Amino acid sequence: MKTAEIRKMTVAEIENTVVEARHELLNLRFQTITGQLTDTSIIRSTRRDIARMETILREKKLAEVSEESEA
């Protein structure tokens, strides 16, 4: 998922996407253990997507807090 796509999402949408991505990562790990997953680079890209979403989520939450303190 691209950064621009994530930035267009709301905080709730990002949180839901992070939960789904973590569930997908869990499934990918199980597939690796059982030998069903042949392309292991998917795990790496999923982890990076999760980190990217969490970073943008944190930025949005900090922006909300700073707006509240200014008002």
C-alpha cells in the first residue's frame, strides 16, 4: 500500500487496515511453517505496510492533539 493511499484514509480506516494486515501476517507465518508459502517476500512487504500505516496513524493522532491544545 502506498503512503499517499494511507494518508487519504481516516484514522478509523487505518486502524481497521492495520488489524487486517496483522491477521494476514499471522496467516502468512502459518503458511511458512507448513510449507505452503513459496514467496516469503510477502511477509516482509506486509510488515513494512503495517509499519507504514502505524507511522501515519501516529502522525495523524499527534496532529489531532496539537490542534486540540491550540484551540
